[in-house]
Amino acid sequence: MYAYAVQKAGQALSKIELELPPLGADEVKIKVSYCGICHSDLSMLNNEWGASTFPLVAGHEVSGEVVEVGSSVSKHKVGDVVGLGWHAAYCDTCRTCDTGDQNLCASAQPTIIGRHGGFAEFVQASQTSVVALPKGIDVKSAGPMFCGGITVFNPLVQFDIKPTSKVAVIGIGGLGHLALQFLNAWGCEVTAFTSSESKFDEAKSMGAHHVINSIDAKQIEAANSRFDLIISTVNVKLDWNLYLTTLTPKGRLHFVGATLEPLNVGVFSLIGGQKSISGSPVGSPDTIKTMLDFANQHSIEPLVEEFPMSQVNEAIAHLESGKARYRIVLKADF
């Protein structure tokens, strides 16, 4: 197959030819139609996490068509329209897999670590990690739901968020703009924290009832004891102690964005109000199915900008510029 890969961290991607490994008995082969670009792809392309092997084919927000199935596959058939996210395989034998939390499997295989991802003609993955798209879901915009979408939807399920909850989202980008839509449809009172004034009106159009400048201490202080849950989608350091003051007693500050710096938090900020700090990755295949059904019912989808996959370097530059609104997808044009 052909794919777009980097030969060394930080380099531009180039078109290369690769040989796919033999299809496993429980695997499916997907012909890629579209693949989103996530900041995790950039981290892998630049080897920021020290987990990259080269040549590296990134891309873990895949939508496409099943073109081949392994001998033991029962969940999918040739012709199915499906999606694939961060995980391409699970051990299927550990306690977390047995209890439906495959996304927490210690042996889960990421789609772009030790494997070739979706910036390619084809991608292969286990039948468990591949999820069929329900009718009504747009194939073009489906890919980002398998990473950005499920990442912000998963906490609503895990923490049993109520329709009466007051929830804030920090960062209105690829993840945050989906979080606003999900929370609004969930029934919550939704607040957006953003430092970009150009996004104030957009945040309200996507479901936020209120918008607060995320770097204006006075505005944040005015939200004292307001939120039951704050979801942080950013990867920058903020004044987390200040944000903790905006939580109600038993409130939760939850991280889905990969903030690389350690959290400098005073423990008394937690003890006094019995508050929590937590984090979560993407969701299980079953939660992804639930998310897709919920999105279908409420007409929720990411706002995407499309580039041909042959212009992947231009698309990455656009993402790095911070101008993407709000998720970039690559259309396979091999």
C-alpha cells in the first residue's frame, strides 16, 4: 500500500510504499476514506512521547469501508462502513477487557504505536476495536468522533453526569467544541472557558450558555463554587488552584488534554470541599457506540476542514498555526 510517513522526528511527511503484514484471524482490513488529524498525531510525528518508531504512519481517526476480514471475524463483514480510533487491539483476556473497559487495558495496542495508522490506503485492526457507523453519521466527519469525540463524551458516562449538572469546558478547540455540543444535548448548564475572544460567539452557537475568559482571573473568581464538573481539554499550564475554587463541594476537575507540566495544587483546596482531580483516555468500544448513537439522535458532529491526503503537510501546518476550525480531516486520494 501507499502511505504518508515521516522517516525521522520533525521531518515533513512523504509518500512511501509499505507492505502490510498478513491479516490476523480476528482482524479487519479497512480501506481508508477519511482520516482526521489529532494533536496526538503531531506528538508522535515529533516523538514528543519517546514512543515513535520510524518510518511512522500517523492517523488514528479513521473512517472507511471494510474490504477484508480474518477467518474468525464475526462482528464485521466486507462492505461495512466503520471507524477506528486510538486503539487497534486489546488483549481481550484481562479484567478490564472482561468488564467492558477495554480502553483501560494495559496491553492495548495504539493504532499508531508499533503499527501503521490511517494516513494510508489501508489500515488493519482487531474486530473489537473497529466500530460500525450507524446510518445517518457522515463518513467525512466521523473520524474525529473516534478520538476527539469519545475523549470528551467518556467522562459524562464514567461520572454519571446529570442533566441538571453545571459543567465547564476549558479550551474550545478540536475536543472542546464537541464537548459543548454533547453537554448541551445532555441537558447541562454549559460554560466555555477560552482565551480567544474570537471564539466567544462561536462557543455559544455550539452549546455554551456562558463564556468566561480563561486567563482573566477576575472573571474566574466571579464563578466561585459554580461548577459540578470542569473538563480541561488544553495542554498548557493554568492556575489550577484558581479553577478549583470554581467547583462546588464534591466537584471534579477532569483532564482529557495532555498537560505535560506537573499539576501544582494545594491539597487543602481539595480537602475542604471534598473535591477531586481526575483524568481519562478515550472510551471503550461500547461507549463509542453509545456516543455515535447519541450524536446521531442530536445531530452532533465535529466542524471539519477537509484537505486531500496528498496535502497532509499543508494540513499539519494549518493545525499547528492554531487556525483550524475545529478539526481537520484528510480525504484519501491515492
